[in-house]
Amino acid sequence: MNGNFCSDQFWDVNQTWNNQVPQFSTCFEDTIFISLPCLSFCLILFLNLCCLPRSLSENTLPWTWLNISKICLSFILLTLSCVWCGIIVRDTYYDHDVPYSSLMSSCSKVAVFFLVTIVMLKHRLCGVTTSIALSIFCRIIDFSKNDFYSWRGYFYAILIFLTDFVGKITLNHNVHLMSLSSIQLQSALMGALFRKNLTMSTAARKDHASGALMSLLSVDVKRIQWFTIQFSTLIAAPLRIILIIVIMWQYIGISTLAGIGIIAILFPISYFVSRVGWKYSGSVAYVPQVTWVLNRSLKDNILLVKHMVEDKYNKVLDLCCLRPDLEILPAGDLTEIGEKGVNLSGGQKLRVNLAQAVYQDKDIYLLDDPLSAVDVHVRKTLFSDVIGNTGLLGNKTRILVTHDVSVLQDVDLIVSMKDGEIDEIGSYNDLMNKKGSFASFVEEHSNVKEAEEVAAETGGLTISRLNSKDSAASKDYEMGDQMIINAAKCLENSEEEIEFRLTDDERMEVGGVHRLVYWNYAKQMGVHFLIGGALGYLLYAAFEAGANIWLSKWSSDVSSHNGTSNTIWRLSMYGTLGLAQVFSSLLGSLLLVLGATRASERYHRFMLDSVMKSPMFFFDTTPVGRIINRFTTDLEVLDNQLIYRIEGWFNCIFSAIASFTIIAMNTPIFLASLAPLGLIYYFIQKLHLNTFRQIKRLESTGRSPIYSLFMESIQGVSSITAYGVQKDFIETFEEKVDKYFVCVFNSFVCNRWLGFCLNTLGSLIIFIATLLAIQGRHTLSPAVVGLIVTYSLTVTESLKWLVRMNSELEDKSISVERVNEFCHLKPEAPWDLSCEGLTNDWPQNGHISFDEYSTRYRENLDLVLKEVNLSIEAAEKVGIIGRTGAGKSSITLALFRIIEPVSGTIRIDNIDITKIGLHNLRSKLTIIPQDPVLFNGTLRMNLDPNNEHSDGEIWESLEKSYLKTFVSNLNEALEYNVEEGGANLSAGQRQLVCLARALLKNSKILVLDEATASVDMETDSLIQNTIRTAFNDRTVITIAHRINTVLDYDKIVVLENGNIVEIGNPTNLLEDQSSRFYLMNKEAGLI
């Protein structure tokens, strides 16, 4: 033992005040936190022992499980304290460095637990109960019966104030700790889901669609969080029930069994009602056939998780032919790429994916058809400079999946596949000398000269958001593989600051939730449901107050002159009031639940209808995570949480009114304190709401980036796993989760601050009401005094929960506000319109005419089609060609009214398409897009979603699209389950399914928007043959990627800068050596 009392300083400023995480010295903890409280408690226990009677009481408490458990727990704590004290004594004997403070603190704990054990045993022998609040309450009742000194009453009032205050502070701290635990649990579960998503096998993904995974992340994890917060209540509930039963037994004896019997009957009724993974090694890079682009800048997409090396980065840009794209992108490589690369062409996305793989510098490269969607010149450049033996990857192992026979002579080994099996394997010369199926395939396709658009696909540019002046010039460029073109390159103006972002920050309201939001919810709910529910809870509060008043009168009854009392009469009325409470509460709850369900269904329907009818640019500028957030978390609040806040609000406000009324009737002076207390409650609520409201809005917007990244990881899991960057994506995900939980934590802290303030005020109300009851003891009966004190306890809870319900109601109403925003999106043109002359079989011929037609993508952007005049006769085959940005896809978008005209008209069979509804128009047109669209469901559903055709017609369409043999060999045939996005079909099969769907629809007008740009030559040939035969009497418009596919068409339209510069028969245009069509063919090597 050293000569010092402590081993360190008692107070160290640097350790506490000047530290990020304040800590206390060991000396301070041993003395202030342990020894001082223990010695004070020992003094109180000693005084309590002295006040107990020395002789044993006749009312000795029997041994119960509660008594036994309390004494056993105390004995265990005493034993542990003695063991720890023994350790300290031993260390003191052998080690001279143990301070006196440690010995004193350990001895203090031994003394406390020893005295606690003695006091509990003495209390049992003397028949003393130790429920502090109940004991004080009983003493107040005794005080009102007897003529005790007034100071005792004031002392009891102070005691009941302190007891209530300390109990609520402890409970508030417990809720805070449980809230922190819920945050940790929820963040851990979200991280675990994200990790599982990155390691889930392909077989497992068949049973877990992306929507199901998103539901786990957005809804189920949130519910587990709330379960954690309420877990302590769940654990404490049995202990509270046991304690109440023990207390009731002490006062009413065997009658307690009646209540227990009711609980035993009702509880079961209420209960009834109420890994095989895989991953690539880190040395593998993967370029998928279905391109995967992140919603980040182009530079971030290429770097992925690697650090920037300027020379290497520039070299990759040059070799992957991305330099020309950077010159026309509004912010170069800092341009934001939209979700799924909506503002890039198919060729651009493919080259970005290839550049991404090259920059990662791996040992093995898996290249799944990376040359399909680029023109012939870019293809040759990519192969020679990047993929081939002389390219940047020449010293790497490359596995190239391709249908381009022109590159096969330059590869080391060829593996020819047929029907899922290896057909032939060897070098190019060996296989050609064998004269097998491979040689036949090469000979068949080697004479087919492919001609693509000469200009590299450099057009897909981001939408730029202008500042408030909005005066920057803009120019639109096309994306050949998209139905939607997100134009516009905004030229930088020196007087303006332009943010080159495709997506804006999520809109967030400021200030209180507008009254119109509440009124709109009430209308969707049904005003009759709302008023009926409020009336039910009003009756419940009235019957509850009446029952309590009746009970107080009953307790004051005296026996009548014949020795009998009014027990039967009192009991009957009390039971009647109890039944009235049950039915009124049930009525109010039922009406509100029905109304809330109605409102939730209507809001979901309105929001879905609004989103589905929004213009296509809405989906390009709105991240999918933001939409998912509204349809999951916000709607879940309307489905489950909001109704409980409404019920709680009605219950609290009517209970508070009833409580105040009863107290004021018996002690009118209490009303004098009501006004200032009401103002204090109001200002506390207002101060809390101003902060809490905005934090909850930040919390709501913080979820969207999490959902967006989760969806991106689902779509690109193969690339993430192949590159071995799971850790980096997990870190990014965790950063977004941490930012979100900063808002969640702050909202919990705001709630704890509110709880502290309300609990303090509640304790003051109890203190005031008790004082007033004590002062009026000479005019009030003991039963009324008990009623006042009881209701003072009740009113504080009612006021506290009223303020909390106000806050919670506004919090949950933010979800109504956000859902309501998506219910009122700017829609497209009307879905249905009556038009004179429009028949059910329109269009009968398929004649299309553009008359002085001009259009733009959005207001304040330049025209993309300028006074176009074009006539397409019935059953005519028209090919539309032009350089990227010429306006080819704008023709398609205008025809489907994805974009609306600025001037001029489009007529189909002499009917202006702006005069008919979008449904009538689009249902009569058919399009085969470059990226095939398939849904999770049966093959029959994908071919005939409206179930309008017979099996014979479906099989006929499959035969014409060369899929009959494939489908016939399937066990399920037409009931074959197509996975999400057609993942269990090849790219060519997906495109042929789209062709079969078009054949089945059999529209008079067919549009092909570069439908064969990403398929192999064999599939391309099949599609072209079907179009020539099956659609020979239909009007066909083809946006051409391969010029050779439209050389036999009736008419060629050449576009340039939104104008038609040439139109005519392909043969005639080729004869004119000055024509642009001739020059394109010459530059492409066809002439």
C-alpha cells in the first residue's frame, strides 16, 4: 500500500474538459461515484432500521417468489462485492501500489449490500411494504383522514414529487440506451444485407427478386429497430404484472384471483387475434454483356475504387476511344452519368465498362461481347489497341465472347459453342482446315459487310441544370439505344454557374407541415370515419372519468340504517360504465383503422398512377432509390404507423381534458396554474418541433442514396465481385448508412430532450395538485383526495403523451407530405381522349405524315427536330439514318409522344395524334428496342401480357421468331418462368422474344430502334428475315445502326441536326455520288 490516498489526480482538466470523449480519473470514480453514494445510502438504511419496530409484527409478510428473488439477488450482489473486496485486500497485502480509494470503494459496496439484505429481512418480519410511491400515496390518504400537522402533508408532497421525477428520469435514460441499441442493430442488419447481396449465389437469386431484397432493407429492418426500442417494455411487462398482483393481494386478498382469471382467458384470445456463395478472385476483370454504369461521374465509373494516376488514366481514355466523348460532354469526365447510364448511348456505356476493366489492371479479363454495339472503325481500334495481342492487354489472359468473325484470325485459341456444349476447339487455321461447322459459319458470314454509323457514338449527354437565370444555350444529342433521349448539352456562360448534374437533390420542405396536407389526408380517410373515431374516443374518456368518479363515491359510502350497503347497485353501474368504455374504445379504434386503411390504399393508387403517367425524363432525373423510398418507407408509415399516432392523439387530448376537469371541479384554484403550464407545454412543443421536423425530413431524404446504391449493387453484382471491390462498395454503403443514422440519432436525442422537459413539468403538476389536495383536506373527503392525486398522476402522462403525439403526428405526416408530392407530379398528356373519326381498328392503313413538325425535349432547350416534312406511305419500309445527334431517335419519341410538338403535326391515317389519348396511340404502335424488356413471370405473360391471344397464335409467333424449338424443349413450355430482366435467357433470345411479342401484337406500324445493334449476326439475320416476311404489309420504321440492314428498304431518310437533308430510294441515293448516303456507305467500306 502506498502512502497516497489516490493513485492519480482527483480532477484532471485535460482528461475531462479538454478531451473529445470526457473521462474521469480513477480517484474521482472511487470517491464521488462509488464511496460517497454508498456511504450516504448506508446512513439512510441505518436510520430506516432505527425507525422500524423492535418487536415482530403480527402482519409478517409471507414468503413469496418476489421476496425470495429480491433477497437472493441481494445476497448474490453481497457475495460478489465480498469477493471483489477480498481481491483488493489481497492486492493491498502483496502490492504496495494499491491506493486507499480503491479499498474504501470496495468496502463501501460490501456495507451497502449487507445493510440492504438486513433491511429487506427486517421489513418482511415487520410487515412493511417497500413500494415507495404506493406508500406515500397511502400516507397522503391517512393524512387527509386524521388531524396531523400540516408540515407532514407538505413533506409527502415533496416526496411524491421526487419519487416521480427520479423514476421518469431513469426511464428516460433507459429509452435512450435502447434507442442507441436499435441504431446499432439496424445499421448492422443493413450492412449484413448488403454483404449478403454481394455474396449471394446465382441459384439463390432466382428465389429472391430484387424487390424482395429491397423490402427487407427498407421495411423489415425498420420494424426490427422499433422492436428493439420497445424490448425493455416487453421484458418489464411481466415484472409489472407480478408486482401489481402482489400489491392487490395484500389489499383485497383472494378477490385478486378474479382479475387473474380474466387475464388468463383474454390473453390467449388477444394473442390469437393480434448458404452456398461464389466469388471471383481479385485478379479477374469482367466486362458484362449487359452494361453496368453507376450513378456517378464518368471518371468515377472508370476509376471505380482505384486512385487516380494521370498518365494511366489518359492512356485508357485514348485507347478506349473515349476522348471524343469527353470533348462534347458538358463537364468532360466530371459529367454525372444517370442511373443505368440513361444519358449515354449503348456504345458509350460499353466503352466505359471496357475502360473500367482496363484501368483495374487485372491478370485475367472476361470480356462478354464488348464489340457488339460499336461501329466497325471503333471495333477495329478497340481490338488492336486494347484487346488484341498488340494491345494494352496483350500480356494478360483474355477470354473474349464474340460473334464478330473479323477478329478471330488474331486470337490464340477458339472455342466454338453449340447448344451449350463445346463443338470445336483449336486455332483459327486448324479449325478452318477441318471444314467443320466453324468453317461453315465463318464462310457464311465473312462475305457480309457490316456498315455502321461512321461517327462514333458520341452523343449521349447529360441534362444540365441551369441557375435561376436559365439563359445558357443548349444543344441536344441523340442516344441511339434509348427510347428516351436526355438531351442537352448546356454551353457555359461566363455570368452563370452551371452544375453539370443529371439528378437534382431531393426536394425537402421547410417549416411546418402545411394544413392542406392534414386536410387532404382527412379527405382520403373519409371525414365520417375521422369524426366517428374522435367521437368514440371522446365517449371513452367520458366513461372512464365517470367510472373513476363513481368508484370514489362508492369508497365513501357508509352502511345504511339496516346494516346493508348499495354494493349491488354500485357494482352494476361500475360494470356498465366499464362495458361502455370497451365498446366506445372499440368503435373509435375500428372507425379510425378503416379510415386509415382507405387513405393508405387511395394514396398508393394515386401515387402509382401519378408516377406511371409522368414524362419519361422524370425517371431519368429521379434516382430509383428515391422512388423506392416513397413506395416503401413512406407508404409503410401510412399503412402502419400513422394510425397509431392519430389514435394516441385523440386518446391523450380527451384524457387530458377529463383529468383537468375532475381536478378543477374539486380544487378550482388549480385552474390558475393551468394557463402558465399550458403555455410552457406549448413553447416546449414548438421548440422541439422546429428542430425535430427538419431532422426527420433529412432522415427521409437520407434513405434514398442507400436504396439507390443497394439497387446498383444488385444490378452490378457480377462486376463488383469480379473486380474484387466488395470491400470498397461495403465501405461506401456504410458511409451512406452512417450519414443516415446521424439524423436518426439526432431525432432520438430530440425526443429524449422532450421527454426530460415533459417529465419535469409533469412532476411539478403532481406536486401542485398534491399541495392543493393537502390544503383542502378539511373540505374534501379522503376518496376525493385520492382521486385528485390519482388524476394528477394521470394528467401528467396525458399531457406528456399529448405533446409527444403532436410531435409524432407531425413527424409521420411528413411521409404524407412526401407521398402527396409524388401524387401531384406533372403528368403526360391525357391517357384517354375521345376523337372524332377514331375507330377501334385504327389505323387501318398505317400512313404517317410529318407536317412542319418541330419539337424539343424540355422547355428552354433547343429544337431537336426542325420543321420536318415527311410522308410515309402505308406498308412502306423506311430506314432512318444519320450521325449521332442528328435526330433519329427523336422521330421515334415524337411518334410515341414521349416528347410533345412545339409546332406542326404528326398524322396517322389523317388523324392528328395530339388529338387522341396516349393509350389509344401507343397501344396501336409496336416497338422493338435495342435493349429488350422482359419481366419476371411466365413466358406466356411476357408474350401476351393482356391474355388476348390463343395458344395457337402464340406458338405461331414463336415459330416465326425462331423460338419454337427452344420453347418446345422446355419442360414448362409457355409456362416457363422468365427471371427478372430475362436473366435466364441469352441476349439473342431476349431480343427474339421481343420480336415474337411484336408479331403477336400485329400492329400496322412497327418501329425498330436499333433493335439488332447488340445481337450477333445470326440473330440479326433472323430478325431481318422475319421483318421482311411477316411485316411485308405493315409500315416499318427502322432507326439503323447497321446500314446494310436497310439497303433493301423502300425509302431512306438522312437526318442532320434535326433536319431532313436527304430522302429517297436507296438505289437512287447510291447512284448520286454527292449524296450524304453515298458518302456514308463509302466511309463505312460498303462501296
